[in-house]
Amino acid sequence: MQMLKQTFRIEETEKQDNLLEILSDKYCRDIIGSITHKPKSVIEITEETKIPMSTVYRRIQTLHDNKLLATSGTITEDGKRLFLYKSKVKGIQSVFNNGVTEVGLILND
């Protein structure tokens, strides 16, 4: 089975399973979509996607644990830390054919 050339193929079964769980989660998909082109804070993600803030924090942790996020931070004028998140991937591609599962990441520019 051939995957797109710009796709980074994932070989490890456990990582494939984790990525398929992320792909099946609507909140994770919405968050990745929100932060694909521009880094955003949790508050910005919440406002854009209408996902509850506590859920965004949990999904951000899941995406971070699976190395799908780039995180940057700044200090606001009033001295508070502000973290911004940007997706490292544009998409996740999966193919199931004859009992063989292939999973790949389409990397973000």
C-alpha cells in the first residue's frame, strides 16, 4: 500500500493506535484544525471551537504527549505566562487493507 509522498509513515503499532484514537476524537480534530495555520492559546481555541476549556486542556495534553504540538510561551504585561500551541501536522492519514493498517502524518509547514 502506498501513502502520499509528503506523509511521514508511522511504523510502531502503539503509536498507530494512539494516532487512530486521536483521529476518531472530534475534539482533537477540531483543535488540530484550529491551530494548523497559527499558534493559539487555550482561550482562543475555546472561543473558536466552542469546546469547553477543561476539555481543550485535556486534549492539548493528549496531543502534546503524542508529539503533535509545538508549544511556545510568552509573559504577558501583567506577568502571567501565556502558552501558544500550533499543530505539527496538517493531517493524519490511515489506510486499512487486507488486515494491514498504515498510518501516516502529513506534516505542517
